Amino acid sequence: MPNTKEKTLIIMKPDAIHRGIVGEILDRFEQKGIRPVGMKMLKMSDLLLDKHYAQHKGKHFLPHLKKFMKLLPVILVILEGLDVIRVVRSMCGPTDGKNALPGTIRGDYGMSTSANIIHSSEDLKAAKREIGIFFNKNEIFSYSRPDIHFYYAEDEL
């Protein structure tokens, strides 16, 4: 399967803000060669949370998750790179931090299923939908890294 350039959304949750690890998390992606192309901080509202978690409507954990997501602001970041959805999800680790391997974001920082430091889009369809909820087109940027050839082989670009 050829490499494809994609965009995905991550949300650094209130626990990442509270613990002061936002920079460390973003640094992991940048060191991997993944570019942030959109970023903002905001306080989640019920309306935004209902849109974002629409697939979980009626599930027993949703009220608790919504309450948690409103504790502090969150940081939303659009990341771009080759096969970035798969790569970012792998870097985040499984949803339950207790089951995440060391070296993943949740494995290094998480012990919970909901208070699990970070959200990442699960697939291309979800990424497009989620980016559309939180970002306007004029908030998404395009640029090249001058050192990109140190992250990818010439035939991968």
C-alpha cells in the first residue's frame, strides 16, 4: 500500500493541560516528522462535545466523559504527514492507558480509559468530520519542512 499524505486531529485533553505535558506530546509528533498544520486552545461546550462524540450518544460513559472534557480547556491540533492517522494512533497507544505499552503517549502518561491524555481520529472519515467540527479552512496551513529528507526516503515523498 503506497504512503498517502493525510491530516488527522488530536485533542490534548484536560489531564494533559493540568499535568503540563502539552509541549512534550507535541514534541513527540514533530520529532517523528509529523507537521502541525492547525492548532487552537478552547473550552469545550456541550454542543461541541455532542458533535464530536455523536457516535457515543446514549452510552453510559458519555456524561462522565463530557464532564471531564469541560474541566479545563483542551488543545486541538491538526497533524499532517504520510499515513499520519495510523502513525498517530500507534504513537498514542490503546484507549485504556493501563493497557498501553511504554513508549506510547498513553503508556507513558495514562492510567485511565477516559482521562487518557489524548484523543486521535480513528480513521480518515472520522478525521475529516472531526477537523470540520473544530476548524475553518482558513485555520489550516500548508508548509514544508526544509529537513523533510531526513524523515523520509526520496521515493516515499
